[in-house]
Amino acid sequence: MKKSYIPNIITGMSLLSGFLSIVFSSENNYELAAAMILFASIFDLTDGIVARLLKTSSQFGVELDSLADAVSFGVAPAFLIYQFHFHQLGWVGMLLSSCLLIFGVLRLARFNSQISDIDIKADFKGLPIPLSAITVAMLVLYVHNTGDFIKPFDYIAIPLVIILSLAMVSNIKYSAFPKLNKTTLRGRPFYLVFAIIGLVLIFLTDGTALFYIFLAIVFWGIVKHFLKKISPPNNEQIELKEKKI
């Protein structure tokens, strides 16, 4: 078997997970539907790592990955949130749910059209579609298990879906996940500290802390974007503006 087949098979597993999520949503099995989106995200993260390790990264893999993402992180979470709650809102619920798919696909198309080197891991422009899908999946899991803490549900779900959809097509920069190696840990040890704290919180809360962790990632990107806009320019930025003039 060719080495290039291995990451493509993993991408296929992500696509399968997305399809299973849709099936489980149609059967009103929301816990499994949300769990399949989480599994899809694990496969999505793994295929890229494996492709780089085997040095088999290709444009074909990029396109295949995007098609799988459109299903697993576009169609699946949109259908999940519609079946779980938005179906009660009629055509408004349909439109709101479809935003996760439409804006997510636009995000993928923009990413593919702007990528210059598939081997370079740069920061993301706009919220990555897997983060949006995981946030929706974790919200459903959280409400499904501990609904008494979030009432009424639509007060949270509607604005969250709108924010996630707009964030995906925005110019907000989200940092790419760093490569965990000795250089990274020495230069930025807080990555390891955050990872340990996150794991402890997840363990102590039986996994419900994951919803707040991903929610924090989404909103921290937005807050950081606006803080940069209102902060005074530094000397380097002033020099660049002067050169352009």
C-alpha cells in the first residue's frame, strides 16, 4: 500500500464519522451524533500529522480534506442543531442551521484559494470550521446532560450559531495549534501549562469543561482582534506606514 493512502484513509474515517453523526441526529440520538463530530475532529487532526510525518502532503489531500470537512463540520453540526432544537423555529430555524454549513463552506473555499504552501502551518484567517463544529457539538452534549444549568436553551444557541457563522468568514486571526516539541515547550511553556490545566478541568467536570474551553477559544480570538484594533500602533507599524506613503 502506498504511503499516501494512509492519511487519505484517515480522512475517509473523518468523513464516515460525519455521516454517522447525521444518521444519529436523524434518529434523535444526539449524544452519539455530537460524539461522532468529536471523533471526526480527531481524525481531521490526525490525517494532517500523518501526512507530514510520511511526507505525502499533496493538493489532492488538501481538496479531499476540505470535502470531508464540509460534511463532518458543516452538514453534520448544522443538521444536529436543527434536529435538536431549531426545528421548533420553523423556516427561521432552517436558515439559522444552514448558516453553519454555508459560512463553513465559504470559509473552506477561501482557505483553499489562499493557501500557498501546504507544508507551512500558518495562522488561520477566520474561525476554523472544525472549532465551530466542536463548539456546537459540545453545547448539545452539555445541554443534553445538564440542561437545568442552561435555560432557556434558545437564548444561548441562536446568538452562538450566528457568532460562529460570522467568525468563520471574518478576518479574525486564530492561531494554529503549535507543534509540541522541545523548542516549543522551552520558548512557550504556557502551552504545556494550559494543556495540563485543561485536562484536569475536563477530568474533574466529567468532560463538560470542554464546552467552556472551546467557547473560550472562539471568544478569545474575537476579543484579541478588537484589542489590536483599539491599541495604539507600535514603532514598527508606524515605520511601515511611513514607507508605504
